[in-house]
Amino acid sequence: MGRERERQILSRRATLKCGVASAILWPTCMKARAVSREELSFVIVTDTHLGYHDNNSAAKLWQKTAAEINQSPGSLVLHLGDIVDGGREEQYPIYLESRRLIERPVHEIPGNHDPEDLFRRHIREKTSLVVELGWLRFLLLNNARRDSHDGFLSDEQLTWLESECEAAKRDDRLVSICMHVPAHLNRHPDRGWYVKPGSGHDEFNELLQRYQDRVVAVMHGHFHNGIRGWNDRHDVHEICFPSALYNLNRGLEEKSAPGFNPLEFRAGYTLVTIRDGAMTLLYKPTGSELSVEKQCLFGKAT
Ligand SMILES: [Zn+2]
């Protein structure tokens, strides 16, 4: 589907929803200045795992996905980690070659499959980075380690997040925090991989509480569960995005796990649009039509 066609679909969907939008609550700081928060859209892709099972199928799928992302709307692209599988260094140049198909800025964070030294060598020297998009600042940081599925936030990283949230407050910007491993306490039947107490959990939770009106969303990869999310902590949306290689249906909604997990488990990428007081996640399985649409409201649990 061409970019123009996707735009038409998006704008039609927005029109259908405008009656709803007027009733949506924004985070306090957004509500006060909603008129100046213009529409933003961007693409999230994650967990490409090039070299998976020691064959080139992940690389081929990434090439196809990158070509489709190039035809999609969205001002920039974020890759939320696990670029390659199992630290396979020879896969980074292959990843970068297909990435060149995307004629827009692409910003990556490392995942637990991306050794930090290889990420620095092939992708970007800095592993903590601020990316600006209009009134929104993405705070990108590496909370993954090669030897664990859990996440880790150092005192230095927590201080950096705090100072960036303060800077955003001064500059009348909102933020989205991007790190591969979720910080949300996702108990059984969920994965249970998160930033645990002793690894920055409590400090991050306090930070979210302090800046709940500053943080539009906390965004992750890592789960391979389709669109998996919650907003049961301080009304902040915490979302794990679908893998561009494979996703598994773990029956979370059937098992009444907290949060949401729409039934779409094909590989692909997500177009995120923030407009009229709501954030819409529109899922695009690679090689297929636009699929699940999840609307995230601000200011109340969904
Ligand atoms: Zn991972």
C-alpha cells in the first residue's frame, strides 16, 4: 500500500474518531497547551534479530520491511533493539544496507542481543540520546545486557532521565522514554522480564510518578508478543512493540492478564500517530494490509 493511501486511511480514521477525541483527557501539561501540540507520527520497529537460526530469512524480511517503512507515513523511525540475533557482528552491515532503503532518520537502541561495543562500532557511538520531533523528545537509552532478559538502569542513567525530564519541562516539551526491556512489573502469565528492584525499578517508578504529566509513553521491544501494553502505573502508557521477525500468541487476554494484547501476531512495524488528545497505534504486518488499530487515551486507565 502506498504512502498516500495509508494517509487517506489514517485521516478517515481520525475523522471517524473526532467525536471521541473531544472527550479525551490529556496529561495536564498537554491539556493546558493542547492547541500548540500539532499532530505527530512516527514508525516503531523492533527485534529484527538478523542472523536468527543462522540463516538469511531475518535479513530478507528486514529488507522487505524497510522498503515498506519507506512507503509509510511517519517523520522518523525508531528501532527498539535486538537488531541482530546473538551478537552476530557480521549482520550489522547487512542491517545497515537495508536500513538505507528508509529515506528518513532511523534511530536505534541496543537490545540484549546487541553487545554494546558492537552497537557503538556499527550503529552509533552514544547509547543514550535525545531525538526531537516537534513538541516531543524521545529519550533513548540502553537498559539491556547480553547475559539477561531483565533490564538494568544505573544511577547515572536515572540521573540522565531526570535531567532530561527537567529540561523538557523548562522547554515546554513532552517526552517518550525508549528502552529495550520494559520497566513494568509484568507478572505471570506475562514474561516477567523487567527492570527489577535493585536494578532501578523503584527509582524509575518514582521518576514516572514525578513526571507523569511529562511522559507521553514508555516504549520497548523485547517481548515478541504483538502490541503488548499497560497504563496502570501513574496513567502512563508503557508499550512493548511487535517484533519485525516473529511474535507469539501467549493467550494473555484469555488469561485476563492486565493491560492489552490485541490478537495480531504477524511480523511487522507500527505507525504511531498522536493527535487530538490520543495516541493511535496502527499495525502493519510486513507484506499485508494495515491491521490492528489500538487507541491509547491519555489521562485515564484503559
Ligand atoms: Zn530482547
